[in-house]
Amino acid sequence: MDFPEGEASAAPIEYEPVSVKDVLVEMKDTAELLIDLSYSAVLHRNEELAMEVLRLERRMDYLEMRANMSLLMSARNPSDAEQLAPVLNIVSATDQISDAAGDIAKIVLEEIGLPDAMRAALPEAVETLLRGVAAESSPYADRTLKEIDLESETGVRVIALRRGDDWLLNPGPKTAIHAGDVALLRGPDSAVGDVYETLTGDAYEPTVDESDSIADLERAVDTIVHMKNLSELAVDLAYSSVLFDDAEIAEEVSNLEVEVDGLQSRFEAWVLQAAADAEDPVALRGLIHLGTSTEAISDAALDISEGVRRNIDVHPVVRLAVQESDEIISRIEVAPGSALAGTAVRGGLPDADATMSVIAIRRPGEGWLLVADADTELRGGDIVIAKGTRTAAKEFVKLAHA
């Protein structure tokens, strides 16, 4: 799908029988990758990553059309239409996420403007995402990810591969890397550069950022990173609320959307204050665009969960997407004095008998805490968002109320 910058794809799309479930799963995976890629393109000033975002955005447009065709063919009576309406809403909202990601990528491609210190102000824990083309002479060429054992050896993950026009969004151990494949690598700064060089045969040249002493700008950058993380969480929870028909998780999507709205208001104020002290205020335009697009992503997450919040039955085609999955996302409220109250959580793993991974905590009076960013201790009254097997989730709930 190589195309000149700014040129829209006009290839005709004809109806053919496809699995709606498969299309929805691919749209979800594509949306999540788009968010990741678009922010990485901005934070690393990487035009090649930004172009991959636009390719994926066009892929999403195609998927949206295919999904709509199949869903319209499925409606045979008013009852079908009632159940399919929320699914159409999911398709539309997912495309909105894609559009927002495309707008973020254009900050780089259209040189809208970003402060020089933006990358330097990011937390050190943020991993680097790189795009590399596998060379014929690469030791990785024509080997599976299991054979390469990349993540165990280096901590670097291949999060997606593009082979011509085809995307492999969830490469597994049996996935092979071939010469010419475009690989998206994510990992720590200390290792990802070496992996890039081994894959491509080219030297890795990291971005060097200038320092910046504008305090309001630093606060604005910290806020946009937090907004991005909360919006990603909202998208994850929105899909989970639909797939598992969970009204409580859908309500947390609404809470996250309110939080992101509040952060955006403060973010805009800090950017405007920073502009007063900046040598080139125009260079801050990209931050405003970034804030607007990030807020649009959280709005789309709210739209995805709307059917669940309105208590409309989940359509069977959506249930099919999780019938074979035993891993779920759960919302648990920690009762004061329970076995979980006072439990330490380090690296997302609670010091408890139930093997659940804590993603986030909503703490009354304090807002959201993303556990990946900091270790903490569970308190009575905490609303905990955790991921794990159905069995582990049941045990976790028992501990929260015991």
C-alpha cells in the first residue's frame, strides 16, 4: 500500500461474505496499534512511523466498509436491527480512533510544530518503538520469532509486521521474518537500537533532544502523556465492556472520559502559559493538536461502550469473539478491612493468592493511578481494574470482600 503522501486510496470495495467477528477483531487490534504508532511517531519525530499510521488508517477505512456491508446484510427484522445498532456504533467509533491517530501522525508529516524538549520530558520508563525493514543479510531473515528468541534475549518485542499490503498484527512464536518485511520493534532504549541494526544492517541514530527550562511546558508534556495512557486504557476497557457485556466496566470508561476532559482543560492552559515564555510560540501548535486528538480517542471509547451502558443485549457476533478466550478484564472494589486492603502491588502484580495483573486503580478523591507507572498499595474503597483468567478473577473478588 505504498502511496504518495496525502493521496487517498480509491480502490473499489465489493461485498463478499466475510466473518464479522474476524473483521471486528482486526479493527480492534488495528485501532490499538494505531494509537501506539501515532504517539511514537510524534515522540520520536519519526516520519516513517507516521507513514505507517496513514497506511493503517487506510486499512481501517477498508475494514469499516467491509464490516458495515456485512452487518447491513445481517439485519432481517427490527430485533436484528436493535442488536446490530451498537455493533455499527463500535465500527464507527473504531474508525474515529483511526482518524484521530492519523491526525496525530500528521503533526510530524506536516511539520505542524512541537517543542524541541518534548522527547526529553518523557518518563525514562517509556519504551522506544522503531520501524525497520529486514535485510536479506539479516541473521533474523527466514527465521521464526521462537527461533530468534528476541524478547528473552534482548527485551525487544516485534509488535507487528507488514509484508507488502498485508499486516500481521499479533505475530506469534511461529511467525517468520522475511527479507523486505517491515517490522515494528518495541523495547528499552538500551537494546532496541542493536536489534534494529541486526535486522536492517543500518546504523541506529537515536533522536537527540535539547533541554528546555519552561516549567509550564514540562507540565503540559507530562499531562499529555497521562492523557494518552488514560485514553488507551479507556479503549481497552470499552472493548472489554462490550465483549463481556459488563456494565460496571462500561461505567469506568465514562469515568475515564471525564478525567481526560479535565486533563485536557488543564493541558491547554499550561500550553498557553508556556507560549508566553517560548521563543517560538508557533512551535507549540502540535501540542494543541495532540491534546485535541487524544481527547477524541477517549470520546470514541465512550461511544464503543454506549450499547452496554444503555443495557442493549450484546449481539451474538460479538460474543463469538471471546468464546474461546479465558482471559478477562475485571472491575473490583476493595472493601475496607478485606484481604486485599494493604496489599502491595509491584509491577502490576499484587502480593495476593489470586494471580491477577492490576492495570489501573481509581482511588476516591485522587483519581486514576496507572499501576505500570508506579508501585502502590491497595486501599479500602479502591476500584481496581485487573486482567487475568476467569478463575483468578473469582478468587480476586473473594479476597476483595473477605
